[in-house]
Amino acid sequence: MATETNKPLLLDGVLQHYAWGGYKYLPQLLGQLNTAQEPAAELWMGAHPKGPSTISGTSKTLQDAIEARPVDMLGEAVAHRYGGKLPFLFKILDVREMLSIQVHPNKESAEAGFAHEETHGPAITAPNRNYRDDNHKPELGVALTDFYLLHGFRPIAEIHRMCRYIPGWSELIPILQKSGVEGLYRHVMEADQAYLDQLLQPIIDGLGPKLDYGREYPAFWTHRAVERYSGDGHHDRGIFSLYWFNIVHLRPGEGIFQDAGIPHAYLQGTCIELMANSDNVLRGGLTPKHIDVPELLKHISCEPVYPKIIVPDDEEEEEDGMWMRYPTPAPDFALSVAHLEEDDYLSVDTTDGPSILFLHKGSISGEREDFELNRRQRVAFIPAGLCINFEVGEDSVVYRAEVGTADQFYAPSGVGHHVSDS
């Protein structure tokens, strides 16, 4: 008879009700009513202490189960490599309002920053805390609908053109020429509010009606930033980033990787997000939350980024060819997708470590298990050491999160859909 640690576990994910979330997508995905019209921003699927998934039909969490028997649940290699913890967090996001501009530290910096703040403060729950754990936070985002985000700095020539074009910004050109993009960004991030307002007010005054701009233009998002963050003649310094960062449009199924140091911000749409199990965020604007400018400037990369759109690749997957993987360099996680037709079979082999399955649409059921994923039950944890074959009851799409490998490579296909001019 199968024990709890060697059979698949159905999971109930945790909804996070952040103010920027939508009202319909996640409740409808989970078959729930949202009569209170509470924003539903993220569905967490994993074992993060802030929101561990619950094993369906019990009061026990996935975190509890892993902590009780880490080797059985994770496999010996993964348990040893990650200290008995699941190294990734799997999410679904519904972005109604733009998120804050963010940078994540690398592993070494996260360990040093966490150790320093543990010794010198602030408290781990304090709003001005930067490092809430000692881990890095590389992220892979994959669009479920049309999705817009900021991703890295534009080339210096494009930023120079912006400064020439926008009224009042010509005085920034000598700083850009002398100190490069890093010096320019430092200049505005360290500036006092009165100076920022002086530079930003001509943009605000020159905005036409919102409907005059498409989402590929900075002005569209500036409208939103002004509506949300401007008041009493003061403006958020994150508005500069709307003009100096790449605006990227992901079509459904396309992904993008956010490595340490790359500034980014989700703007609108729904997506899957798979990341290392961390909550470390250094913010750079478009937020009322704490911004530690010196710490941000220590870790941000101001090198130009040419957005690379990632599409799944089936070359390294199982022989059945059903799984296609999104290639990234992150050893903590890997994401695959299977597009299935009725009466197909899908294999999940967890010999090398556990997996979390998310059923985006359709239904699948285990051949030898009383175990089904459907519209009412979309998430499952497959412990290490199993090989399960699923029957496909109808056309289905399944995403699979698992632990990556130390020798993963990053060879994204396709090109970025981004805008070069304002």
C-alpha cells in the first residue's frame, strides 16, 4: 500500500490578495465566487513559509510533509543540495495594476545582506527590511494572456534619444555622456523630490488622452503611474524607468527570464511565474513601499539588455516528446509544458526530484492511482522516486515545475517584442 510520502498529493494553492491583483481570473480558475470583490493577485503553489500549499482534504501543508520526511519527499540529492527544502516556488499571477520596479540580489549578496540585517536590524517583519531570507531569486515568467513588463535598460543611444526628445531632459544629456547609464540612473534615484518633480512635470503636462497611446508606448504606462502615485504635484521616480527600460510584450506561451541585477516590473496581464524560493526584493519605484536607494544601486545592472523571448524546447525532454522545457540557467527550477489531446498519455518521472503539476485546462487522471486533475482540482505534488502515467480525458495543457540541474544552459529561442522609441 502506498505511503503518504510515495504517492502523489493533491494540493490547494494559497491566494495572495495584494492590491494590484485582478478580481476575476484567479477566482474563476479555481471555481470560486468573489462576491466581496477582493483583489486576487497570486496563487502560490509550493512550500514557502509565507504561504505553503495545503494537502487537499487535510489541515497539513506541503511544508509540513517535506519537513517531516525530506529525503522521501525530495529525493536524497535534492534534499542534500537544498537543506531539506523545496528550492522553488510556483505561482500564477493576475496583474491588474503595475507592480513596483524590482531588482533581486545574487546568492552571495543575499547571504551577506541577510546576515547583516539579522545582526543589525531592522526586524525581519519590518517594512524597511531588504533581505527576508538568504537566497537569490531568479525568475521565469510565462504569459498566459498578452503580458506586458519592463525588463532591463535600453541601449544608451535610445536613452540619449529620449533625453533629447522629452522637454526639460536635455540637461541630463551631459550626465549621460560623462557617467553613462549608471551615472544617469544614480543621478535621478539620489535626487530630492523637488528636482524630480521639476523634471517629470513636463511629461505629465504633455500627456494626451490615454486612449491615444498603445501599451507599447511609455506614455500609456505614465498615465497609469500618475493616476496611482502622483499627488499634490509630486511624482514617483519610477516614471523615469518607463522611458529608460525596455517595454516587452509577451504573447501567450512566451517566457522571459529575470536574472539577478536585472531591473524589471510587471505591468499588466496574467502569467505563470517560477522562481527560487525567496522573498528578497530591492525596489526602484512605482510603489509606496520602502526604497533603499544605496542598496538598490549596489545590485542593479545598468548594462543594456536586449530582451530574449523564451519558447519551450522539446530536445532534452522524455522520449514520449510530450514535455517541452523553457530553457533557463537557474539550477533551482525548471518549467515544462505539455499540450495534450484527448486519449493521449502523459508520463511524469520524478526519479531525479519532485515536481508540481498545474493543470491550466482540461483533465488528466493517473492510470493506477485514484488521482485526477480537473477544473476543480488543478495542482498536485509528485514526490521524488515515482513514475506516473496519466490518461488525458480531453484536450489539456499541463505545466510542470521541477528542480533544475547544475549544468542547465540558457539558449532562448525567438526575439524580444520591445519598443525602441517613445
